[in-house]
Amino acid sequence: MAASTQIEWTDATWNPVTGCSKLTRGCDFCYAERFSERFRGVPGHPFESGFDLTLRPERLRQPLSWRTPRRIFVNSMSDLFHKEIPLPFIDAVFDTMEGANWHTYQILTKRSSLLVKYLRHRYGNGLAPKHLWLGVSVEDEKNLVRLRHLQKAQASVKFVSFEPLLGPVGEVDLTGIDWAIVGGESGPHARPMAEEWAIEIRDQCRASQVAFFFKQWGGIRPKSGGRLLKGREWNQYPHIAAATPTSEAVRTE
């Protein structure tokens, strides 16, 4: 677990799994893969096996030792619903999150149908606890099916990350969605994000009373383009679960 992170919308990261495999064009220049592969073959390094999917059972109970409540991004270096992660291991991750319930957990996936299936398995006809925020990544209009899957999921808190935003998403049904994040791609092969794509999402969030967070424009480095959208930062969080004093409540203007 990282006690701090440069990811603007969270406080810490926790990676009981690392490594993944590519699904769609949003994965083409994955930052986690780029970082991990730098250390492939380095003896004793945590990423000695590069970005190969790796279970890390020694990390499963880490959040229990963190007594100060914080927002924790789960598997920033993987996808918890990767099809090769055994169900008992996912169960163990959820056991820890439910046990250390003074934290807020942010779980993002591109494997939205597996998310829906897992929540049904775990909670039956009920909902996941409110301190578990379940979300999907959507990079363009073609992948909005993930958002529709999320809307069916048995989650109390639902969010969508439009990052890296690689194209317009058009008109989006935000029914049941609590939070939206928008961000451009970063890295040596970063593809540019048009301002109108971000504005389109922001305006729909405002109309639907969905909290909106603008993470970055992106570029060679994550902070290359700054975080201002139409002259201001957008740092909204939903009115749900634990929130730090720096949280900005959703509002419309």
C-alpha cells in the first residue's frame, strides 16, 4: 500500500494484485504497464515479473493496519475483476474492505460484466456497503456499455472514470451514477483530449446532479497540461460515505 499518491482523486493505493492484460484502446499505453515493465527481470524487485498478472496475498490485510480513515484506490496497478483472478481471492479482498470499514474504497474496472456477476454472487439481492465505491472506466462512446452494466450492478455508490478520454461520448444516461471523473492520457504516446469532450460530460453531470472531478489534461507527464477546465479546478465528490475536509460537495452553477 502506498501511504500517498499523485492520483488527485484518492488518498492512497492498495494493490493486492498487480499486472493485467489489454482489452480496448484505452489500454494501449497503460501507465501501470509502462511502470512495471521497467523492472522486469530485476532480481528481488516487486515487479521482477513485469506486468504479468500477480496475486500478492501478503498484502491482503494491509488496510486493517491503517487507522486513519482515507480514500483508497484498490488495484491501481491491475483490475480486480480480471478473469484470471480466482474468486476466493476476490472474496478475500472484499473481506478486508468490509472489515476495515473506516476507509472508503474506490474500485475501478473495465470488466464491467464480471463486476455485475461478482456483486450478485456476494450480496445476493442486497447492495454492497456504502464505503465501497464501484466504478468503470470508459474511454469513448463505443465503451459506454460498461456504464450500462454498472447501472445494473448491486452497488450503493457508483462512479465512472472517463480516462483516458479518447473521443466524445455523446449523450450519456447518468441515472444512478454518483460521481464522474474526466482525464486525458499521459505518457510518451499520449493521445490528446479535446476540450469539448470534457465540457460535454461536465455539463451533463451538472444537469443530472452528478459530482464531477476533472483530473488532468495529460501530456508527456500527468501534470503537463494542468487541471484547469474553463479557468477552474473541478474537485467534486459525492455526498456519500467518508469524506475528507478538503472534499468539495457537488453543486451546480
